[in-house]
Amino acid sequence: MIHKGNALDVLPTLDKKSVQTIVTSPPYWGLRNYDNDEQLGQEDSPEQFVERLVSIFGCAKDILKDDGTLWVNIADTFFGAKGGHWDGGNSITNNNTGSEYRVGRKAPPKHPYLKTGDLCGVPWNFAIAMQKDGWYLKNDIIWHKPNPMPEAVNNRCCKAHEYIFLFTLNKNYYFNSDALRDKNTNARKTDVWSINTSQYKGAHFAVFPTKLPELCIKAGSNVGDIVLDPFMGSGTTAETAVRLGRNWVGIELNEDYIKIIKDRTSQTELF
């Protein structure tokens, strides 16, 4: 089921204690323009972005089951104009997003300590803020990208990873570690996941590779459980949930992405 709207507005309307696991990849801070006044990621500072993101997940506490899990894929940004990232990719939203948006992106307002070119530290600032908001932080999984996007830099290493943080509401929670066993060695997967990046035809280039939500969904839920993605994007979490026999709930602001989600999941009902 897909809900069109802002996660802050939609989450409080969902059934209490109905979701077993939340698997999501929020927008980057300052790197995309999704052409919506309510979008996440256009805040003046990384601190404002983190504060807003924590507030959104705070609204999810009531709908997550007591033994539920929250998996958040999040990446960092360099401070300053253009966001310090590579060029390339495509988008269905408008011509000012993705690489074209970054090229023309003005520097954010002056920061108390971040300088131009500084790595902002968004993932760990977010993780610590979530702990302060009452969440248990159980894992900092490294998503290693064997095929990272190229960067035209020669004064630092090129980025080839993002984080996946595993949060829980309580000390005891559902976690199927057997679902993370390597098929070849039967050994349980470590906290470094090597998964190639992927694209979906017609969607923006920041597409969740299906293997990533698959691991999270298998470890965090059973067949028939409800999986939630409050930043549904092009619908990879939903498509993966359907394939794994789970029910799903998604929230998305952009009508163009909702059309893709409905196509990928044969979804006909819209709220």
C-alpha cells in the first residue's frame, strides 16, 4: 500500500504496532532536488537535516512492533557548493536535480565549524541523535560498493561505502541471523556487505540495490509481516517485500515515483 504525502503527516495515521521492520534509504542532505516543498534534504545545515530525520523516525515508534527493527541506509556529504560529489546519473524529477543540480548548487549558509570541503559526518551525527531519542543502535553495517561511482578527486580517497544502521526500540527484538548466512560457506554475514550499486530504468540514479533491502527484510521479518519504507523512492523495498512474501507500506511525496512503484508492485490502491 502506497501513501502519497509527507512521512511526518502519514506515519501518525498508520495502525499502531503493525509494522515488523522498517527498511529505508532517506534522501542525501544537500545533493538532490526532488521538486517538492516538503522534501527532506534541503535544510540549511546537516544538523537541521538530522533533527528532522530523527523526528520522522520518532513518529514511527508507535507503529513499529515491540520486537521490530529499523534499518536505515545513510551516506555522507561534503560541505560547500556542489556537495563535493561526482557528476553523472539521471533523474525523472526535473532538470535541476542530480548532477545538474549539484553543479549549480550554492554553498549552504556559513557553519560554526564545518569548512568548505569538510566531510559533514551526517551518518554518525544521525546515529548518535537516534540514541539520544531512545533508540538502541545495534549495528553500523558498512555497505561496500565494488562498483562505486567515479569521483574527479586527487586529494582524498574516492568514496566506496555507505552506512546501514540497525536500530531497535527494545533490548530484545526479532533478528533472524540464519537469513544472513553465506550460501557458499554457510557462515553468517559480517557487518561489511559488498553489494554492487544498481539502477532502475526511468528512475533517479540513487536506487537501492535489491540485495540490500533483501538482507534487511529477511533478517528482520517473516513471511506475511509488514515492511515499511517511509521514503519509498522508486519502490525497491516494496518490490523486494513482495518477492519475499511480505506485505508492505510505503510513503512517497513525488507522483512520478509513485507511478514507478505501482508499476513495479502491481499496486493499484493509493491513499
